[in-house]
Amino acid sequence: MKRLTLLAALCAATSAQAAQDTAGLVRFVACPVYRDTDAGRKSGCWLADDRENGKRWDVTESPYKPDWNFAVLVEGRPSANAAQPCGAPALDPVRTSRLDIPCTRHMIPAEGFPGRRYTLPRRNIAPLSVARAVPPGPYAERVFPVYFEFDKDFLVYQYDDWLIDNAVTWIKAAKPKKLIVTGFAATAPETVSGVTIAERPEAAQERAETIAETMRRLVPGTAVETKWEVAAQPTDEPEADGLPWQSQRRAEIRAVF
């Protein structure tokens, strides 16, 4: 009886922690809507409607740009900035992962909304011709995460390339004996907006191999091993922007000395 009581307490604590981790976050599936604003380069807006509560969100800040032919899995946190240049409250941070659910293209006019003027994102790497500052030692074992769109293994522009550039700069300076790249996939089924979603188990291996090949090309001569795991659990790494689902869809580069 004591063991059952303890198990129940542990389960309750785990559920409470999971609820706390997603408090204040937004997650739903929707067909993306493009608002055709014209305030200069890349000023058009991406919007998505949460059908369960009828709320429209501005998801333009996602590093994964929607394909208006397919539904997206929207994950984000309401922005602290109350401005609505796209005509809806913004999610920031936000991710919009493409799903294999066909959508009808939907574009609406500006309707007086200015859109967002393009600015360089925080994660924007300098040209390769620019010398990188050498990270200071001493050097010890370290893990660098890289993140992915739902069920995908390709590198994300102005997100993954920035993470990889930082990792490679450190690895070149530290000169570890080898790198162990582990791919993860969120394979546990979940229901979001009435849609059951789960990443393929193969996505974990595909992510590991993608990052391993990238490391072999960028730090030639360094031994690289690959591993992979399914049923990935969330982490608290800051580069996942506080989105637990994003943190599950990852590969980790472990530098071993």
C-alpha cells in the first residue's frame, strides 16, 4: 500500500510539473493565413486561428516559415509586446511546424495593418569571412543542442546554423578527442486540436546523422559517433526558448576529452 501511495504521489508530482512547464503556452493545429502587408522587405504577416477558442495569433516570428498549402503545428508564448502590426496578438517565441495535412491557400489584404519591417534576428551568424573570437578555456566536456521542426531533420535557417556555428567555434578551440551526436524524437502520441501527432522513431536517427555529417565537414579530423533515442523528454536548455516541445525535437553534440 505504501508503494502504491508513493507511486501515486510521484505520478501526481510529474503531472503537476508538466502542467507547470506548459503554463501560459499556446499549442494548436491550424491552416496558416497570409496577410499581404507591404512595409518593405519581408513585411508580410503569417497568422493562425485556434479553432477551439476562435482566437487569431500572429506567428510571423517563427523561424519555421509556414507553407500555406499545409497545416502547421503552432507552439508559442503570448508576446509581452502589446503591439499588433499584423492585426492579431503575437506569439513570441513561436514555432510553426509543417504537418502533412493539406490546406487551401488563404491570403487576406493588409486592411490597414502595416506588417513587420524586417530586422535581423538575434540568431544571425556573421559571414564565414569574419573571424570568430576564440572561446576562452579551460575546456571540459560540453553539450551543444540543435533543434528541429516537428518530424523533420533539416537545418533551420537563422536558428540551427547559428547554434552550429557557435558549437563549431568552441570545438575548434577546445579540440576534443571525439564528438558524440545523439538524435532525439518525440514519439509519444499527443492530441492537439483533435489531431493525433507523434514524430517517427526514424527521425531520431535522421537528426543524429544530419548533425554528424555537418560536424565531419566543419571540423574534419575529429572523430564523430552517432546515437539516437526515442520518447524524448523536455529539457531546460535556453536556446529552446522555453518551449518544452521544441526542446524534445533535438540533437545533442557532446564534446568528449
